[in-house]
Amino acid sequence: MIRIVTMTIVYLITLVAEAQTSTEMNKDVIDGITITVNVPNATSDKGIVQFGLHTKETFGKKPFMTKMVKIVEGKCQVTFENIQVGVYAVTCFHDANENGRMDFTENHMPLEDYGISNNPALMGPPTFDIAKFTVENKSLDLTLKF
């Protein structure tokens, strides 16, 4: 009988410890980091800027988090909230005609301004490796230039 009670107490203590760990993990999700992204140099206030936050798996595909914002006096800003520690990239483009997609010429050159994190000079399509940045334990402010 004492052995059964002891085993039951150990089992209950284990459940409580697992529940606390689970709560702490959920707290991390709720209290994630913010990434604020600024574009200071839009060429006009016409249309919107669409932003995408990517992981390596989503880069070049549908972003796992998106934001759209109007441009005011050539500037705009968005904030991605509750972001977990990891490696990410941000893309954006000026959807001047608000058709929901980036427009290209027949030879695949962009017709609308765009930017990616780290503001690299590109000679071809962007890659995750040149746009990536690390989110650690503090919020980030990024500037993307068209």
C-alpha cells in the first residue's frame, strides 16, 4: 500500500513538473519577440507595401506571416509580434496597383519596388542565405530599402 501511494505521489509530481514546463513553453509563445520593419524610401504613396516574414522553408514561397500597410509621405512601418527565437528573412514589395502580387516584365524583371532584409545588392533573385537574420532574446528594428 505504501509503495502504491509513493508511486502515485511521484507520478503526480511528474505531471505537475510537465505542466509547469508546458506553461513556461506557452508563455514563451505568448511573450515572443517583436520585429519592426521600416521602409523609408517608397517612391510614391500610391498603393500599399506588402511584407512577408519567412523561415528558410517558406522563403520564395508563401510567407508564414504577412502584413500590408499604406504608405504615408514615402514611409511605412509594420510590426511582426510574438516571434520565436530562430532565423528569419523579411521581404516586401510596393504593390502600387494593389493587385495583390508583384508585377514583372516579360523577361522577369520587377516592375514594382521591393526590398529584403540586409539590403543586399542583387544580381538575380534573392536567397534566404543573403536575407537571413537571427532573432534571439530582444526585439529588432529593421530597415528595408527599395
